[in-house]
Amino acid sequence: MTIAPGDAERGAHHLYLAMRDFVRSTDEALPGKFEVTKEGIVHDMMSPGGPHEVTAAHVSRRLERAMPDDLLAHNGTPDVEDESEGILRHPDVMVIAWADLDVEGSIDPRTVIAAVEVVSRSNPDNDWVAKTRDYPLIGIPVYAVFDPRTGTGAVLSDIHSTPDGPRYATRKDFVYGEDVTIADWTISTEGLPRYQPEGAAGD
């Protein structure tokens, strides 16, 4: 059987819509965070509270202290979505203008100034691998990763074209305790929590 390119694209779009509907139906019904990537649905099992949430809250507050009043470092809903690419993501923190947040439905990822992710213990490749592919693809210019497993992180920026699609050209690594620059704002990473050893309480 031959499938025309248009038929394949329509089929992929319908599959994405079905996955998106499933993800949205799980909101607050199942634990963890569900997102749609180029490779399908990904699930992060995150404990409520703990180092993951505390890190996101610290980063959000420190960024907002440094930013002008017309911007915020948002760590709530909604998702960012690029329907044409079949990607639905939910950054732990996104730097965005108040005006661009004031929309119905999902956020246009191209209005996001920077996305911040705190690496989950259950699925670190989602943050370190999949999102470094997805975020430049949907036009998020700066992506910062904080990893409570190791007390390290990285800021990725400067989207450029590659044979595999848009990718970040610049990566600046940091260790907890250093100052880190995310887009135009520099914040401290002092005092950010770390995950406890496996088997102990926490994320």
C-alpha cells in the first residue's frame, strides 16, 4: 500500500491530537507529568515537593528579582505547544511576558524567552536529551537545566540549523554555588537542594 506524503502528515497530526487529548485527560488524575515529544508520550514520575519543586521555586523567584516588571518566571500552567511539530511540553519554569501569558489555551513557544527544567530522578534523559532536541525545534531561544542529582547544570542557547534540524550551538556548564546567566539575567545557584541518595526520602 502506498501512502502519499499528505496522508502521512494528516495521520501524524491525528496521532498527535490523540496523544494530546490523553495527556490533558491525565491532568491531576495521575501522578507525575505527561508530555508529548517527537517520539511519543513521555512520563516523569515526580514526588510532590522536595528538591525538584524547591529548585523550580528558587530559580523562579531569583529570576523575577532580576527581571523587569513586565516579565515573569512562571512555574504553573499552561503548556507550551507547537501543533505543527507535534510537541506539547510543560517547562518547570518559563520566562515570558505577562502579555504573552494572557492567552486562552497553550502558550506559543516562540513567545517564551527561556525555559528552565529541573532534572527528574525518574527520567533524566527527558531533560538532558529530548528537551535539548525539542526546545530549539519549537523556537525556545534559551534552555537552562538544573540537575539536583549532581549539583550541576547547563544553559543552552544560539539556535542554528543542522542536518538533524535546529539545535543549540552554545552550551555553558555550571556547578551549584556559581552564578549562572539565563538569557539576560544572572542569578545565584547557592543553596539549591540536592536529591538524597536512592532509597532515602525525597524526589
